[in-house]
Amino acid sequence: MRGMSPCDKPECTWSEAHRALCEARSVCRMADIEKRREYLALVEKHRGKEAADQLREAVKKEWEKQ
């Protein structure tokens, strides 16, 4: 992919799916559980419960891969 717009290729780094995966991995790397909880609470406050639940599920999947 070239340019700043998403494409349908799985390796596209401008896609929403890639952004969400990076965010989930970032949450997994947070050292303590309290920081993760605080982050997820902020996501819920600013983006809504559905977005927070989706992130929680993505974090769970990434965590299981480790």
C-alpha cells in the first residue's frame, strides 16, 4: 500500500484493523494491571462501552498468544 488511505490488503498499516491491533498490543505491554484498567476506563469514557469491550476482547486474544 502506498499513500495515506486504507486498502483491503491484510498488511495495510493504514487500516482501522491495524490500528486496533497496535492498541491492543500496547495495552498488553502495560506493566501493571491497574494501568491497563485505567486505560480501558478512559476508552469507555471517551469512545463508549462498545469500543472498550472490543478493545478488551482484542487484548484478551493478544494476551492468549503470549
